[in-house]
Amino acid sequence: MSELDAKLLEKRTTDAEKQAKQIEEELDKIAKGDLSFIGDPNLDKLLSDNEKLKHRLAILENAIKVESSPNPVIKESRKRPNLIMDINSIEGSICILDELKNVFEIAIMSAYPSLEDPPVVITVSGNNPKFGDYQCNSAMPISQILKSKNVKTNPREVANNILNKAPTSPLIEKIEVAGAGFLNIYLNKALATHILSCILRYGIKPPPVKKEKVIVDFSSPNIAKEMHVGHLRSTIIGDSICRVLEFLNHDVLRLNHLGDWGTQFGMLIAHLQDMFPNYKTHSPPISDLQAFYKESKKRFDEDEEFKKRAYSCVVQLQSGQTDYIAAWKLICEVSRQEFQKIYDRLDIQIIDRGESFYQSRMDTVVKELKDKGYLEEDEGRLIMWGNPEKHEGIPLTVVKSDGGYTYDTSDITAIKQRVEEEKGDRFIYVTDVGQYTHFMTIDACARRAGILKGNRKIEHVGFGVVLGEDKKKFKTRSGDTIKLIELLDEGLKRSLDKLVEKGRDKVLTPEELKQAQEAVAYGCIKYADLSHNRINDYIFSFDKMLDDKGNTAVYLLYALTRIRSIARTAQISNEKLLEECDTSGFKLEHETEWKLAKVLLKFPEVILKVSSDLYLHSLCEYLYEISLAFTDFYDKCYCVEKDKSGNIVKIFYERLMLCEVTAKVMERCFDILGIKTVSKM
Ligand code: ARG
């Protein structure tokens, strides 16, 4: 909760309380026999206001509870009791926020031992140095809790009590009580210089976390159908989620849940047999599988004979008939090659494990669900409700009336496989928000069937629709759906235009120009997607994403190359910087240096937050924040001083060191976003 949120919440709570109290007083009077209200036209209104306010109060109290309850990552750290006593024991990466939570948890627990699970609310302070670097905003909610237990107190008093019990920590220089009961925390500079030196020397290390097996189901296009912009979003977001988790050393399984099974293969195989009778010996030259799909669909819809044959093909395929399996494999292969082109360009690693993988397992799962009595008959189908008592939403269709399986069947089977065979700890699915209900039903049914237990759950990473600049569904000018390869090609062309427009073709070698072109093209497409809150729809605009101002990949890539060039022009080697780091170290004297340093120190907490809520835009915002803090620093602080004729007269090594660390943190962020950086552009 930000300071502002906390203040608002506090204000709204006291307002609501005040009004509720007024009404209680009125009612009290009435109870004591004051009947002057009779005939008062406001009575009904007052009574109903009272109800509303009570309701509102309950909501606010709940909001406080939710807001202040720690997220899972923090819970994890709560189990880590060892408070840091010595800065030198920190090996390069520490989540300051978590450590401050440790400190204040101890303080709060010892100040108020009777409170069960008290809220430990720590936030980064705003820009005003008066508010310290971080804040503990626990005093307000704790004072509320105490008041509800009839303890007379106020937030300031609570804050002071917490302060008195706070253990000393080498992270903290001082703590102050301010305003209505905020605890302002000032970080110790020695901590910052230690961590920055570690980064300079050893690179960026992930903060320590408990290793988990995480299964990420993403991209997942459908065979013989086009891979559309929705799949592109899933690919970009999913890849980046994997990268965050891999950086934290989790065991990540990247799965492509391809739509590679189903009745559509009947008509495709039947059509294949007609068009390429010798497909078994000569690989058919299907270059345009979508057109092939359309042709077969047309025949299926118009020709009864063909339709019958298509159905029999499905049966043959599902019974594992060799020729049919071969035909199916052939068709899948053509699609896969198409998808692979996209993955290669975007540098995506993924393992194909389509719906067909679960074929035999589906039989077992269906039998099991049937035997345990979870399935109900419904007009010939077998369905399953997440909650048999309360039929909410849509049930899963586990078996169709013709005996076939569905998308639901493969997903309930897949989650069982992922829990029991893969032994996953987290199960992440990246699809458009439209599939949210589907996955929540899978979660509910899997829980009911005992597949998912305890805090194992399906995490649906939903995203909005891609819109064109006209805010309508993203289409080409002629109204066709956009082919992804063509979209990427256009990105390449536009990015080259942009570089040429800036005259970069005259300074870069052809090799460097090509690298810059690709980094910008794919980088801007990925960044535009990742930098928006994924839940929202987003407008695809090359003009916007190629803008070199604002929070765009182009701006940030330029910022990074500029930082890189500072050390290059000063002609200072890495060895020299390390030497200087050992002898004189970081100074962080100027206000903007200290600010930049603090932003850089936030990296672990940003990463941990993203790894828990899976919202990548906060990482993009962080990257932008670094670039702004850097610009501010670079505007105000000389790194290298030159005389009138351009000769270097003084080198500020500690600032060059800060540049280097900034570049390292930015590069790591880019890497996690799946964006390639270049040293020149
Ligand atoms: N193939 C599906 C589609 O295009 C996405 C699959 C997502 N993953 C899953 N396990 N259902 O919509």
C-alpha cells in the first residue's frame, strides 16, 4: 500500500466511523425514549444510511486486512528468521523490502505480542527525501485493530511503540516517526556501497528463494490454424515469465500445449488423401496450411460423402492406425515449421507437448472420474461441476455425446500429469482473459477430484485483446487477419527506416546495423506488449513503439548504449574500475547519485514481485525508472571533466562505476524481458 493509499484508507475509515457513530448516537437517544424523531422525514434515510455505513465499514476493514496481508513471496521470507547482522554477509543480492519486513515484524511482535499475524506494511517512500527511503505504515491498521479490541490508542503512539522495539539493523541508518503515524526509514549508505561493489565485481545475482518446479503453459497455437496475435502475446508474456523464474533458479518447464488433436484432423486427413495420394512416400508440398484447412473445411461443409469419410478418418486416427497417424504427423510437422520460424526470430525456447500427448492418459482420467462418481449425465454428455452443491458457471464437458474428448478433458488430464508426473509446484497458464473461467473450472474440478491440494493452484495469466490503431480488432488494411511473419517483417522494415532516418547507417558497420535493426524491431514489439498491464486490451502501433521518447524499447535501448559509451569514451577498462572500487569505492555523495543507487538496489524486490504476481509491466516501469534516475544523475554530475580543447582533466571513477552498475542492472532487465541489447545503435 502506498503512503497515499494508506492515508486515503485511513481517512475513509475515520469518516465512515464518524458517521456511523453519529447515527449510533441518534439511535441511542431513541432507545432512551427520545421520541422527537416521530414524524421526522429523515428517519428512514438515517436508518438506511446506517446500514450502508456499517456495510462500508466492514468492506474497509477487510480492505485493510487484504492490503496489509503479505503476498506469498513475503510469507516465504517470513520463514527466514535470520536477521542480517553484518552487511558483509550479504552476497550481492538482497531484497531490502523483505529484510525491512523482518525487522519490523520483530518490532511489531514484541511491541504487541497479543496480536495474531499483525500487518507488516513496508513501502518505498515517495520522491521527497523528507519521508526517508522506505516507510513502515503498520501503525494505522494496528491502531484500528487495537481500537476494535477496545484498547485506547492512536497511530502515532503505536508508531512510537514499534520504533522503540525495532532491532538495530545494518541496513538502517535511522527511523523516524512522522505525520499521522508513519515510520520513515533511512537506509544506510554502507549497505548501498557494499551491494553496488558486489554487482560491479560479480554481476547481478538473484535473491535467494526456495527452488520450485514451475510449469509454464504458453504460446500454444493450434495446428493447421493460424498463429494469431493472441498467440503472439502469449508467447511474449510466457517467455518473459519463464525468464524471470529461470533467473531465480527455479526449475522451469516451458510447455507448448499445441491444439494438435481433435475432430478437425478427420477432414484434413481425408483432404490430404485426395490431394496427395502418395503422401506416405512423397512429402506433400503444403506451403499454405491455412488455405489447405479452408479447402477441406469447405468440402466438409458442402459434401456429405466427404463428411462421412472425414468422420471415419477421425476414428481410424484415434484408434492409432499407422497410415492415419503418419498423415496426422505430416500435417502437424508443416504447422510446427511455421511456428518455429516465429520462435526463432523471437528467440523463444519451448517444448512441444500438445493435446495429443494426453491421449492415453485421458482414458484413465475419465475412468477415474466416472468411478469416483464425479461425472453427471447431461443430454448424452458427461459433465463435471467444480462444486456439485452449487452449480455455478459452466461445468466441464469431460466426454461428448459421441464419446469424444474435449479441450476440457485434455486440460483436466494435463493438470493431473503436471501434478503427479512432473511434480510441479506452480502451474501457470498464459492465455487471453476469455479463458479465465475455463481455467478456474479446471482448478475447481481438479481440487474436487483431489488432484490439486492445499496451496497448489492454477495460476491463470490472462491478457487482453490486441487492437489496431482504429481501436478495432487488429486487421490488415484490406481487412484480413494479420500473418505474424508479415508483422515481424514490417517491424524489421520500420526499425531500419528509423535507424536510417537518424543517420545510423552512416556510423554503424553493416553488421552492427543489422543487429540494431533486429534488436529494435523485436525489442519494440515485445516491450510494447510487456509494458502495459497485460489484463487490458492494447493498441498495436508501430509508430508508438518506435518512438524514441518515453517508456519505449527504443528509448531505453538508446539510454543503455549511451551509458555504455561513457566508459568507452573515457577509455577506462573494467580492471581499472574494479581496482578503483577496491581502493576508493563508491561515494554516493550527490543527491542524484544516492537516488540512482537506491533505484538500483530495488532490483531484487521488483523481480520477486514479478515472480509472484506475474505482471511484467512493473519490471518495464522499473527499467524506465532507472533510465530517468540515470538521466538526472548524468545531467548533474560530471563523470569525466574535459578542458576547452576536449582533453580529459579529471575522471570521477566512482561515478563511472555507478554507470557500469546501472548498465548491468538494465541489461539484466532487458534479458528478462527477452530483449536483446546492442553496444552501438
Ligand atoms: N490452443 C489454445 C488456444 O489457441 C490455447 C491452449 C492453452 N493451454 C491450455 N492448457 N489450455 O486458444
